Amino acid sequence: MPSATLLAPDAVLSQKYPFTLPALGYANNAVEPAVDAQTMGIHHDRHHAAYVTNLNKALESQPTLHGYSLGELLMGLRRWPAAVQSVIRNNGGGHANHALFWNLLAPAAAATAAAPNGKLGDMIVRDFGSHEAVNAALKTAAVGQFGSGWSWLVKTATNRLVVRGLPNQDSPLLEGELPIVGIDVWEHAYYLKYQNRRADYVDAVLKRINWDVAGAQVQ
């Protein structure tokens, strides 16, 4: 499957059929020790790639949907033919979720904000009290997610920040909420290194969040 250069999350949401897999934009070992190189390669090159392949395959026979962006397909899910709703939810959601996730992981050499600032920082203080509190909420949602899913910091339609645990590849966009930070807690995201120690994986990822990327989602 062809890979594009690293794209901003909103650029991926603007993709239309046929969808493409963004490159990581950094080496597989660039986020070690939080995420090991083998897991990163498998996760991006196989799992994320499969979501893109399956989404394209399902929409190939749906030319009326080819003019819609990935974001529009997710936000308008209930409008589309029943035969493709599950594929869009699962594979379209997987594509969007992972595109943000790769950007949120700060490579070791990257100079990024260690904590939220600007508008996002102000919103976090308003709605959570502190950076530490929002991290604690993200960890609680991630560790408490039963089975596969994600922990999300989202902006609601009323311009408030909340943390949610969502199952499988469900995107916050399905409910009209803007994803800001997402932590993947499917076992394939961490099991080779952490086995059943999901909490340790979440702690490590939270230390590598690129808050510059997160903040760009609310500007």
C-alpha cells in the first residue's frame, strides 16, 4: 500500500476515497522505550494498513460515498447504507484514530511541549484543574477500558473537555466530539513489551504525548 508523508490529523480526516496510509514520519524505534520498534512496525505497517485496505475495499462498490471525506463519513455514519456502516465505524475509525495517535507520540529527538499550554492548557485548567489531573483521568479511562478500545480527551459540542473510554475503534467523531488525545489500549499496541501491564504502558505513553499536536486540535 502506498504511504503518504506524515500528515496532520485534520489532513487525514480530509482524505477521500481511495484512502492512503500516512507514513510514521519517524523511525520505528524513535519512541523507545515507551513503544518498542517491533510493536511500532507491526502496529503501523500491518494493523493501521489493514484498516485502510478494508475501508477502501468496502467503499469500492459505493461510488456515492467517494466524494465524502473520512471525517464526514464518520460524523455522518447513520446516513450511509447499512451494509457499510460497520466498516466505516471500525476501519474508518481505526484509520482516523491511528493517524492522530502517531502524531501524538513524540520521538526522543523532538522538541515538544512537555505539558499543555495556550488555549488547550487554559481549557484543561478550567475543566480538570491541572495537567496532572487530566493525565490521571486519561490513565483511569485507559486502564478501566474493558477489552479493546481507547482512552480519549475530547472537546464536546458545548466546548468542554471530557475524558471518555470508547470501545474498539470508535472515534469520538461518531458522536460529534473532537478528539484531542487518544491512547490506544488494544493489546496489539503494547503486549509484546508490556504483556498484561497495561498501566505501565499507559504511564509510558503519557510521558511521550506531544502536547503541541494536541493543542493544535483546539486552535
